[in-house]
Amino acid sequence: MLRRGLLAWVSRVGGVLLFLCCTLSLLYVMTCNPPRSDEPPLSHALPRAGHNHPALGGTGTGAGAGGTRGAGAGFVQGGGPAQSYQALLQEREEQHRLHITSLKKQIAQLKEALQERSQQLKGVQETLEKTAGAGGPRPAQGAGVLGGGLGEAQGAKSQQADLQEFLTSQLSRAEVNVGSRLPSEYAVVPFESFTLQRVYQLEMGLTRHPEEKPVRKDRREELGEALETAIHSLNTVPFHQDRRGAADKASKVYTPSDFVEGIARTERDKGTMYELTFRGASSRDFRRLVLFRPFGPLIKVKNERVDTADVPINIVVPLSRRTDKFKHFMRNFREVCVRQDGRVHLTVVYFGKEQMSEVRSTLENTSRESNFKNYTLLQLDEEFSRGRGLDVGARAWKGGNVLLFFCDVDIYFTADFLNTCRLNAQPGKKVFYPVLFSQYNPNLIYGGPDHIPSVEQQLVIKKDTGFWRDFGFGMTCQYRSDFLNIGGFDVDIKGWGGEDVHLYRKYLHSNLLVVRAPSRGLFHLWHEKRCADELPPEQYRMCMQSKAMNEASHGQLGMLFFRHEIEDHLHKQKLANSQKT
């Protein structure tokens, strides 16, 4: 009896689903025309933000380029009634195509749901047939089979309910509908605004631009997904509600050209909120959608032990003259690398013959005083080239694969940085590009040469003492095997700058993970920068830009620039006070 009733129920449900599918298919055939064979697929109809596509205002023949396709740009710029009617027809055709695409998505989803339900019913039927062939199910056994299925269904529903509860709790904790009380203006998490082509963000840093294209693939996909979700929601919901709560029947099909602007903000422990605004049916009518992407619970990816005891570092330093700076460098090297760490090899590549004896004498003195033998001195009788020197120093190593640290003579580092270098580089997997802290001119910071403290006391990471050198890529930790496999430096680059950026871009184009992060144990000591006249224009511009940023902070430079006005003000104040007395 139970088997016969279940089979009847299965047949009835299957018939209802089949009738529903046939009805939707017939409705689609009656109301929609099939798209032309030369029309682009959905991925071109709804491109992601930032792609060079006409519908998104890119170059081509769309709305942004003033062509006849898109959201009416051809209609506005048309030269006569014929062109106007043609543009209007094309606009209507685009709207119908988007509507057809939306219907196709709905039908595909229904088909997937029908297929999944059919498979579930088929599995239940096969289970019943097997038990019937074995002598017929007993009532308790049949109840057990159904009870197991119901138990699994209830378990899945419970998990789905728990997930929904978590996502809802993330939304309730985030600043989406109601703001939270903040202790000061520094606790505000700012929004970033964006359009179809640009992202405007308040990022701290000297090289940040006030606007930028989302060049990262994940960033483009993130904003594009938010845009597509909003457009799909606008075109599928049968009605909208305005601020007064009045229902308004949807009278238009929304496209990317209707997108005005959006704002987004990420709270790192809750999620990301997107608020997108679209043009409505009239010039004063707008539709605003708020989307939220909650962050899920933490998932453990890896738990491993990293032993750095047997990981030596080969520090490669290119040098040309500058023997006084080299002596300061060796003082720091002796304290950090020899006395504290003890797992370092030094390779110095010297260009030219002038002052070569002083460099050799400095190395020999360090070796004699500290009993340090792990160094190599190479001499090149050619014009100085930083990339050439580092390339020669890296290839000169004969002890197998080793961790390389490309360093300059005006760099100060700590023993903690050496461990950070070992932890963030892995052969065949990771290279480390630390962002070092660059000192400002001590004469400006401390008010004159008589007030400058020792170098160790100057190593303070503060706004008025220096800045994160996020435009420099010269100091890097990478294994020799990765350096050789990537092709090394471009040795044709002469003089200052450029070679580090080329190598950095090579790693970005590879499958290796590039770890780029500020390092609190790596400092660039200030020195006066001279830009040679023989440099090419691009290299000279980069050198002058670095020189301008090296002197002092924005506020300190402003005080220097306006010092005459400040002195005049103080003089007037003294005169006024003297007259009063």
C-alpha cells in the first residue's frame, strides 16, 4: 500500500513539473523572438565594469563613443529622422534582447531544478524497487527508508538555516542601515566611489592617484558582479517601491548605460557594502540598490612548521665609489649579520678601479675583527649598472640554490628583517618584495646638523621622520633558482633606476606569488640624490621624482616654503605687543 501511494505521488509531482516546464517554454516561444545569429553572447551583453566595451562607455561604437548602438547616443547625435528612427529601433531591440536573455536564464534555472528533482525521485523509486524485489518492505523498514530521507532533508535545511542566520547576523552588525558611534574622525571607514570606467578611493601613499581604472582582475570582477546583480534585480523584480512606499510597475529594461555611480566600503570583519544608483524613467527619477557581500567564517588552509636554521642568505651589494657609505654599511652588517644572525654571505660587486683598495681594506678589517670569512669581492671594469652588478653577483654563487637579498649600500636592516626575508620567500612558490621605510632629510627634521641623533635613534617609523617607499622595488628576497628561471635583470639598462621594475614585472607575469608588504626592519638612510645629466629623459624624471619626495613631509616642506610669511607674522606680533606695553 505504501509503495503504491508513493509511486502515485511521484507520478503526480512529475506530471505537474512537466506541465510547468512546457507552459514556460510555450510562453517563451509566443512572446519572444529568437536572437539573431550574429548577436554577441551574454558575456558581451552585460560586460564587467572596466572592460573596453561600448555599453560601458569604452571605445568603439557604443554610447560612450557616440555611435548608433547603446543607450541612445546615436539618437541624440543623429543627422535626420531616418537615423533617429533607426537608433530608436536599435535601442528597443537591445532592450528586447536583454529581456530575452533574462527569460533564458530563468528557463535554464527551472530546467536544472526539474532535473535535480527528477534525479531525487528516480533514486527513491529505485530504492523502493530494490527492497520490493527482496521480498517487499516491512512497514518499519519502509518507514526507516523514508525517515532516513527526511532526516537528511531536515539536516540540509538546518545547515541552510544556520548559514542564513550567520549571513543575516553579519548584515545586522555592519553599518548598512544604521550607523555606529565612533570615538573620533580617525575611526571612520571611508567609502570609495566608482563609475563604469573609474574607481575613486582615498588610499594613503605618495604614489596613489586620485582616480584609477581597476587594473586588477579580481577588482574588475568584483565590481562587475555587483553591477550585473543590480541590473538583474532591477529587470526581474515586477515592481519597485519609492521612498514613500508606493509600488511602481517597472516600465523599462535597465542596461549598464543607466548606471550613474556607486559607492562601496569594506568592513574587514563583516563584509562589503555596495550602493548603486541607476537612472529611472525620467531625468529626476533614480533607482538605488544596496548589496552586501558578507564575509564567511574562517577556514584553516595550512598549518606548517618553517625551520629557518639552515637557510643562509647571500646579500648582494653593487657599489661604485661611495666608500664612506660602505663603511657605515659594514658597521651595521657586522652587528646584525655576523654577531646576531651568523647565517649570511656577503657579495660585493665593485665597478671601476678607483677606491677599490679602500673597499678591500674595509672587508679585510671586518673579517679580521669579527672572524668573518663568508664574503666575495668581484670587480667589473665598466660603467656602473645596478642591474648588471646584481646579476653578476647572483650568478657568481656556486654553492647551489641560495636565498638572495639584493641590497644597496645606503640600506639599514635588522636581524628581524633577515628572518622575515627567510619566511616570505620560498623556491618555486614565493618571492618577497618588502616596502622599506625611507628617511627624510635629518637636517630638516631635527632642525640642523647639531641636533641630529645617532643613526639607531633615527630609525623611528613616524609621519614626520619618513614614508613608506611604495614606488621602489630594488630591495628584494628571492631564491637564486627563481631569479635564473625568470631571466634575471635587464643588463642593458645603465645608470640609476628601471632595472628593478622590469624584474618585478617579470615575477608579476609568472606563476610565483609576489609578497609585497611594509617591513618594519628595513630602512633607507637619507642621502642627497644627484641625477646625472646623461640619463635618458624617463630615467631622469624618475630620479627627480624620488629626489623631491626624499626631503621632508608635505607639511614640513610647506613650512619651509612659507617661512618668510611666518617670520613676518611673528615680527608683526612682536611689534603689536611692544606697542601695547
